[in-house]
Amino acid sequence: MPVEVEYHPGVQTDGPKLATTENLKICLATSELAPLAKSGGLADVSAALSAYLHREGHDIRVLMPFYSSIKREHLDIESVENLQNLSVTIGPWDIEYAIDRATLPASGLPVYLLRCPVLYDRPTLYTSAADEHLRFILLSRVAIEMCQHMRFAPDIFHCHDWHTALIPLYLRTIYSWDKLFAATRSVLTIHNIGYQGIFSADISADLDLGADEHHLHQDDLALGRINFMKTGLLFAHLLTTVSPTYALEIQGAEYGMGLDDILRVRSDVLLGILNGVDYDEWDPATDALIPQTFSSNDLSGKAVCKQELMRELGLAGDASQPLIGFVSRLVGQKGIDLMERVLPGLLARNNFSLAVLGSGESRFELFFESLQRAARGRVSFYRGYNDKLAHWIEAGSDMFVMPSVYEPCGLNQMYSLKYGTIPIVREIGGLADSVQLINPAAGTGTGILFRDYDEAGLAWAITRALELFEDRVLWQKIMQNGMAMDYSWQRQGEQYVKIFRRLASI
């Protein structure tokens, strides 16, 4: 007989209510925060949203691991009084830790750094080590205990992805005795449901749930696993994800990655909010990294950026030849297997250049290396990540391609719009929410979208963009349409504040 799983679609109603004009108290726990530690968009969103909330006067306490890879040269790091020489018992281990504080230079955001060398002094942010689960159990536990030590009663615990998805369960179990959290609500933001934090059920003792272990997903336990993301989906008061379309997609079997049934049950508390863009960093009018700034009123600087990019990358040709950019992690999700099948033929039949920046799976790196050799002077591949080059590619390219298998939100298409670089994207997730199909007759739209994940779809999209590029008057109008779009955190952040206030006032 199957064991029932307890779902929690509602929220408790005890504790004081929050006035709609009061500033919020938020504890945001994340495994990544740009520029300190980054492997993907999670870092950018955590940093930009936190900075927005801080600027707006909300009391936000951000906690992240103090990885050994964090560059400390330009950080003013200080020990936090009363948060030194602490320990927490996790399973059979007494783990010692301390919390330091640093201020991010660009935003003035104070960040709390969880210092625990035995767990975070690793060459990479994430590992396949046997104690990987402990690293993020500790982060979740310490987020709560930091608030206890500071006597900080957050209105909202904002958790990001599986790494901090245990916090909602811990608030309802281990720490339910503490009235400091009587009115606290938890929000879990899903950045990419493909990463769930699945571990063997052998780690169950390390969760320290004791008699509350029945709250874990019993069918999963019977199958010998514990899923951190699934646990967060069951117990968070509110679930958000990073675009409205993705919120719908993950409720279906194709994109739900095995969690669609839970997301359908909890659809009444699942919202999609499109990520914002940090225009302090990504704005061609003020970008100090690009060869020459430009704006929608004066696009001459973009031509200079294109010339300098092509010169820097050793690409032949001139401004009359279209240049397509691609900056990405080289993983299957990003649609690179489709590019493998389409790009060689398109290069043979059409006159355009390609600038690629990224690293990842070796087979995809080898593909772009071979494509560069085969089309020397027309294809450039930079293996790795280079922030300056990423800005140059956005500023100097005419088009930017993103043929993703799935894309929860995506940021590069929004960067591209701001830089007058026409996105060529698959109509999925946040790409569908942020790019509008060009209508040549009306002069409307901002990019090219294709629906089906197949060779014909991508080939059509790139070919269509190359055709439209020949109409320079229309192309400039589409560029200006995109540059006028506003995906700032000022706009997107307001949506988070509204839902946080609504949740905290229940």
C-alpha cells in the first residue's frame, strides 16, 4: 500500500501581519552569487535581485558558502561578531564554521560568507564527492541558525534551487519550536529543474529529522533516494520560477523532469517571473569593456565594435558580412547537437561569420574546434570564459543564436536586445517570453523564433535572419525595437516585492 505524501499548498496564518508599506526582512540563501562564485545564471540573478532589494531599502541578509575559489583581493572581508567559532551537528559529525561579511564593490550589497574549509575548500563549486550533500545541508541549516544568532526574524526565506531547498522543511521540523520564525514564509525559486540534488537514501540520518522523517517523500525513500528539490517543492509556501512560460512547461512531462506531478498539485502557489538584466553592467551606452559605446540614437559605435571584434578574433570580411555570436556553457541543454548538424551546411551555402565563446562537454568543444579549422577566417572559437570577450561578442555581433532544448529564462537574449543584436531563439521558456517575432511588413518584433527542435527549424531561423539582414532599413528598425525593451531589475524586482508582501501579510 503506497504511503501518502503530505502536501502543503496553503500557508499558516499565525504571527503579526506585515503592512503593505513596510520594508521587508529577507534572508536569501544561495550557492552562487556573482561575481564571487558563478557557474550559470543563478549567480547573476541572486546578485542582481539582492542588490535591487538592498537599494530599495529592504533588510536583506544574503548567505553563501565561502568557497576557496572566491577572489579576495578586492573584497573588504570582516569577521562578524557572535558568528565565529560555531558548530552544528549533522548526523554523526560536529561541523565547525564561522560567518564573515563582505560588501560587493559595485552594488554595496553586504554578503555573509559561510566559512567551513573542510566542506568548501574545493577546486570547483560543485563536486561528486561522497559528502556533497553535507555541503548544502550545512548551508540550509546555517541560514536558519544565522538568523537565530542575529535575532533576525525574516518575513521571507528566499531559497534558490536544490542547494537550499531543505530550508522550508527545516523551518517546519527541526526549527519549528522557535517563535522567531512564527510569521516567516518560505519561497523556493526554481532556476533549472533539471538539477535536483538527488542522493542515496543512505544520507537520511544526516538530515537529522528524527521522528519527522515521515515528511520525506516516502515513495522516493522506498526507491532508495532523497531529492532535495522535490522536498522544497513540497514544503515551501510559495514556488517561483524564472519565466511565465517555464512555469507552465514544467507542469508537463516533457519539461517537468519527473517533478511535473507535484508542480501540478501545487500550481496554485507556482508563479513565473522573468529574470531581469543588470543594465549597470549590460548597457552599450555605458559599457566600459567594449571598444566604443553606442545607443539606439547613434549606432555608429556598434559598427566599430564589430570591426574590432572581427580583428581581435582573426575573422575575415567587413561590416557587410553578417556576424553571428554564441556565448554559452557547452552542454546538451543549449542545443549544440542541433548546431553540429546545421552550421557546417549553412556556412557552405551562406556568407556569414561565427564567434563562439564557451566551455563544457568535450565533444562540443571538439566540434567548435573542428569547425574553426574547417572554416578558418570565418569561425572563431574561444574555449573557456572571458567576461570582456562576452561583452565584445554581444556588442559586435549582428545576431545571437540560442537554439536551446529548454531554457528556463536565459539572459543572453536580453543582453542581445539591449545591444541591438538580433536574437535567433527557440520559442521556449524565457526565450518565448522575451523575444517577439519580427513582422517585416509592420516593422515590429525583436527577433527570430522557431518552434520545433529539429534541423529544419534552426536552419530556417538562421537563413531568415540572414535574409532580413539585407534590408538595412528594416534591420535598424528591429535593432531599435529590441534596444527599447526594458527587462531591468527595477521592473522585474518589483514583482518579487509584491508577491513577498502578499505572502508575508497572509
